[in-house]
Amino acid sequence: MDARAKVLFTQHQQTIFRRTDRLFALLLFLEFFFGIAVAYFISPLTWAGGQSSVHVHVWAAIFLGGTIVSLPIALALWNPGHVATRHVIAVGQMLYAGLLVHLMGGRIETHFIIFGSLAFFGFYRDWRVPITASAVVALDHFLRGTYWPQSIFGVLSPESWRWAEHVAWVVFEDIFIVVACRQSLKEMQEIAERRSFIEQVARERARDIAELEKVREDLGEALSAKDTFISICGHELKTPLTSMSLQTQLTQRTIRQGKEVSPERLGRVMDQTDHQVKRLLRLVQDMLDHSRVQMGRLDIYCEAVELRGLLVDVIERCQSEADAKGTTFHLLEGPLVWGRWDQFRLEQVATNLLTNSIKYGAGKPVEISVTGDGKTARICVRDQGLGIAPENLGKVFQQYERVGESKHISGLGLGLFITKGIVDQHGGKISVTSEFGVGSQFIVELPMELNHSVDGEGPSRSRREPYSEFIPAGRAPVLDPSPEASL
Ligand code: ADP
């Protein structure tokens, strides 16, 4: 039996013990009054000549009977279920049965109360209780059969073995009761085991249902996040496409009208188109990288890279976007930091952090530092912008998560997710500290030692465009739909 089945079995047994204790308390109580009534009706008075007084049987029924039943009744009421209680009840019930036999003059029919009581003890389903009761009966029959036979057998000189015959019948009944008790215990154990099993199955089902519910909720959230992402994507892709379509229509209209397009204006249109194309390219690149990170297929190709120089390049490329927002970059002085990393991907990391510091930096200065201690290289980007509320800090690296005020600023909510994917792939880590309304600090830590697990051959920088090529130069053009304004 497992532990739970044992508990259930014990609980069931206790319920039975308590219930049977109370049953016997009632039985003894009723027997007590029955004994007084029997004594009163059979031998109410004793005569000495013409003088009569209350018969000793009546006093015996009241006082001896009261003494016999009081302890078992008290224990049954105040300590039900205890092992001592049921054995005291067994002793009390059998002594009282013996008293009743005496009060009724040792009539053989009265002996049935002994057999009836034994059958009742079967209610306990504890085979030891009828044994205790039988021991009392055997002793009582032996002593009274030897010294006071009239009291128990109703005759003055019974056969010497008569007590043994009575006891033998008691033992005969005991055999059935003991067998029945043991069988009943076995059934109770089986019931407890089955209940324990059912409880376990129910618990497992409840756990499965909770897990399914969680999966359902997660799926619901994922679906709604996907929907939001698709609508943001659509919006982000539509803006540059609309702008380009407008430019093309305006140019076509000007040409159809036979007007001359000056080279400067044509150059401006080309610049604007280039700006929107780069914006589109970066969006598409982010979407592709997002699914690569999601599928764990973001490969990196390591080569010798100097991190400070890489940051200088990215700062330069982001400069016009920063100028448009009034943001100034301050790269702190420091030594060169060499390591083997994927140059293209680290440019992507730096670009994401710097463009975020422009987007969410409220036009305030941004401090950048690049350090290395031989083991770990650190890029730190600190802005003094919107900041991130403490409850949102954990969310910013998750896909599609856009928090706080930033929801009004254009973005897909993928940049930091991809950035984290790249840093993880390098065996590094990214963290953020922030104070809401004061600013944020993003720290990227990269292992400087050659890492065989991430090191690999791949397209070198010369074969891949630098990631910062995707950064659109300057402020996105504000379109004026009049052909004159544009051309
Ligand atoms: P996007 O900028 O396209 O929304 P990111 O993954 O780069 O996506 O950033 C996720 C979110 O983290 C942003 O929407 C913004 O709420 C928050 N965040 C990122 N960088 C900063 C920052 N420097 N200051 C404040 N919030 C930031």
C-alpha cells in the first residue's frame, strides 16, 4: 500500500472505530436500565420472616451494573476510536452480559446475549476485540462455573467441564468473526488503494488540464502577438512603399506634363527613394533574422574583429539619424578591443542599441563605452531618455514586446530579441538597467577568447554588406504631395 492509501485506510478504520464505540455506548446505557428493570421485575424484594426489603439483585443492577458500564461509556464518549476504548468496551460488555445472566438466574437462553455481543464486536472489523471479549467470557465461566455455578448455569452442581463447553462455542463463533474481520480488512485495504489510485489519476488529469489550459493561453497570446506583429509589419512596410509610390507618381506626372526635371531635384528623389529602400531592407532583414533566431538557425561566422573600430563605423552611419533627433554620441576613450566574432552580426547589435538610444533617448546625449579585460569585451550604451519601468525590464528582450510610451514610436519590437539571439549565439550576454523617466543602460558582454563552439568559416566582411548599410541616412522625408514641392 502506498502512503496515501495507508492514510485513507487509517481514516476509514478510525471512522468505523468511532462509530462502533458510540454504538456500544448506547447499547451499554440501554442494557444498564434493562438490567435494573429485569432485577426489579424478577426479584424486587427479599423476605426475612414478615419483613421485606429491596432485593440485593436490584442493588447489584444499579451499583455493580453502573460501575461496569460507566468506564466504557465514558471512554466511548470522550476518547472514541482509541485502541484502549474498544477493549475496555469489550471487557465491560462481557462483564455486564455475565451480570445479566446472573440477574436472570443463570437461564441458558440469557447466554445468547454473549453470542450476540460477540457478533456485534464484528462491527469493529478488529479481530482482537472479540478475542479480548472471549477471554473475559472464558475467565468468568471458569471462575463462576467452579465457585458459583448457580449464578452462571442456573444449577448448583453442573458438570465440571460445562464452562469449557460454553467457551468452546464462544471460540467456534470467534473463528467466523476473526475470518470475517480479516476479510473485511483486506477489502478495506483494496478500497483505500483504489481510492488512492483514483485520486492520483484525478490529480494527474487536473495537472494535464492546467497544462493544456496554459498551452491554450500561450497559444492565444502568441496568436494575438502574431496578429499585432502582422499589423505593425504591414504598417511599417506600407509607409516607405506609399512614400516611394507617391514619389514615382509625382515624377511620372511631371514628365507627362512635359516639364523639365532638374538634376538636383532628381537627385533628391533618388536620395529619398534610397532612404525608403534601406528602411525596407532593414525591416525585411529584421523579419528574416527574427525567424532565424526563433528556429535557432542564426549562424555566425567568426573572424578577427576590433570592437572599438566597429562602434566608430556604426556611430558614423547612425550619425545623420541621430542629428535628425538632436542626439549626440559620446564614445569614451579606451584601448582597442580585439576578439573573434561575427562582424556583420555585431554591427547589427551595435546598430540596434544605437538606433534605440536615438528613438527612445529623447534627443539627449548618449554615452558609449567599449572595454575589454582579456576575457570579456563589454559594449555599454547609456541614454538619458524615456527609461523602462521595472515591471517591463524583463519583457524588452522578448519578441513583439513594445513597452510604455515607446508604443507610439515606430518599431517592430524585434530589435532586442534579435540582438539577444546574436549575443547568445556568441556565448555572451546582454542586460539592461533602467530608471523610468531617467534613462537606460544596455550592456553587451562577449567572450574574448577563441570559442570553438561558435567559431567557424563563413562569408567574410568583404563578401557581406556591412549591416549598417541598412541604416537609412537622415530623417525620413516628409512628403508634400504637390509636384512642385517634390521636383
Ligand atoms: P522596437 O524598438 O522596434 O520596438 P526593440 O526590440 O528594439 O523593438 O525594443 C523593444 C522595446 O524595448 C521597445 O519598444 C521599447 O519599449 C523598449 N526599449 C528598447 N530600447 C530602449 C531604450 N533605450 N529606452 C527605453 N526603452 C527601450
